[in-house]
Amino acid sequence: MLDGLLVREAIVGDHPCAELLGPGDLLRAWEDRDAEVLLPRTVEWSALSTVRLAVIDQALAVRAAQWPEIFASLVERAARRAERLVVMQAIAHLTRVDDRLLALLWCLAERWGRVAPNGVVVSLRLPHRTLAGMVGARRPSVTTALGQLISRGEVERRPDGGWLLLGDPPEARQRPVVERTSVAFERHSA
């Protein structure tokens, strides 16, 4: 994606799951005809704004083969999207809908937010139905949970339809700082 916002919604039974995609995301909008599909599902795409896409076809792949850094960049973008999807899955597993929404808004702030004097502004106008799909809840529950977050002073709705996040991200408030260790991987040739 070069520009704009897309929502990709996968529906299993009557339970939708939504993913928000924006500039820099690598996606494939068509179905893989060779894939074996055992679980019936529907995938729908919606544009939340004007969208510009670049098509990476076989002809481009052949021409770009002389620059391996192009393919390294595409793999990196795909890996970032996969990481975001894992985080979204973890958010959907939080018990309370208000906790899920607050975590989601802070997650969106990492990519689409900007720091303002009184908080972090996330200028995304997302329908409650889309938010519900992103956190694994029903739309009425999301509306109620957003009201709770607003009444507790954790978020404010902006006149432009976006959000102002107040205070600190939820993890910064709930968990003590834990020292992280890193793991090194070695590359071996076969």
C-alpha cells in the first residue's frame, strides 16, 4: 500500500475479525486458488479513505531481482505485519472489552499517533463495528466500553472523530519493568 486506509475483515460463522492496513503494508487482495479451504470463511475489504496501491507482479519481480535489498524490504514489511497481527490476537484475548479497546488504541497510536501537549492523538475515524472486529467483541459492547473509558478519563473523543489518549499506556501502568534478554541467531549455509 502506498497511501490510504483499508480494513480487511475475515468472517467465520457470524464472527468478524478486522485488520487495519495502511501505507507500507504488503498485502495480497486476491484469493489463492490453489489453497485448500476446509473452514468456510468470507473475506471482505473496505476502504476508509482513498487508497493507492503498487502492484508487485512477476515482471517487476524479474526486473527487481538484481537488487536484493528490495526483496529484503518486502520481507521485512511482511514480518512487521505478521508481528502486528500477533499483537492484535493477544489484545483480543484480554478479558475485559474496555481493556482490549484501550490496548488497541495505544497499539494504533504506535503507528498512527502523534504526541500532543495533553496526550497522544490518534486521528483515525474507525466505526464501532470495525473496532469490535479488531478486539473480538460485539459492536454494542464496544460502544459501552468506549463510554467507560471516556468517563474514567483515559480517552477523549475528538471533534474530527479521532481519539486523544490520556495518561500512560496500560502496560506502563500495570507491570513492573522487566529486564529483557536477547537471543542471537547464527546463519549457517547448507
